[in-house]
Amino acid sequence: MSFHSGENEEPNKTNKRAKQHAESAEVIDKVMDYAAKGKLGSLTIPELKMFLTTKKAKVGGKKEELIQRVTGLLT
């Protein structure tokens, strides 16, 4: 029988969180940039959902609904 001490798992969780935070920051910057250019429709659904998640907003719905929600948060 093999037991995991958990020592190896903690750094991986920390690295994963750091990576997710960095990705979120990049997506936030990208969404704000595209919004300023009037090109939110060019973003992917996962990008829109990640942005909405960071703002603790609802992430369900069609792409147009997501764009409207993002626009509402940025105004």
C-alpha cells in the first residue's frame, strides 16, 4: 500500500493557482482592450466566462448575453 504525504501536492496547487491568476489577469486586460476597441465579439466564450468569473458574475447564456454582461460591468 502506498501513502501520499501531501508534501509534493502543495507546491503543485500553489503553482496551479498562480498560473490561473496570471491567466485571469491576461484575460481581464484582453477583455478591457477589446471593449475599448468595440471588438468584444472577437473574444472566445471561455475568455468571456473567465472574465465574468473574476467579477463574480453569472457565466451562463449565449455569447451575446455574455457580451452584454461584460459591457454592463465595464460601464
